[in-house]
Amino acid sequence: MRKSSSGHTAQVIERVLELSADAQITRRRTPKDSPAFHSLKGAIAAYGKTLALLVALQQREEFYAVLAQGEFLSALWLS
């Protein structure tokens, strides 16, 4: 059985969270004024932006899946 696109998105979100957590742990062990610290700070910020984009994509996919099933339109007609 093939996974939905939303399922793939969830896997990618999980992996980005793992990478972000690893970077945060490494950053805590790194001297604050070092180039590595600032590099990790930038990487963590990029992970955050990536997560925001992926979550928005996942929500959009789920919304369209509901529309495709006709549940949304049925709810509108019943109200």
C-alpha cells in the first residue's frame, strides 16, 4: 500500500525535528563565542523555518483531502 503525500510530509517533519534537536544539543556544548556556535544557531533557525513550511504544506494537503472527500461541502449544505 502506498503512503499518502501527507504521510511522507510527516516523515520529513520528524526527521527535521531530529536534526534540529541534535543541533540544539551540540550547540549547548559549544562555546558561545565560537564560529561553530553561530553556525549551529543559523542551522537551528533554518530548521525552524523548514518546519513551519512543512507543517503548512501538511495542513494544506489535509484540507484538500477533506475537500476531495466532499465532507466540507456536505457540512456547508447542512448548516
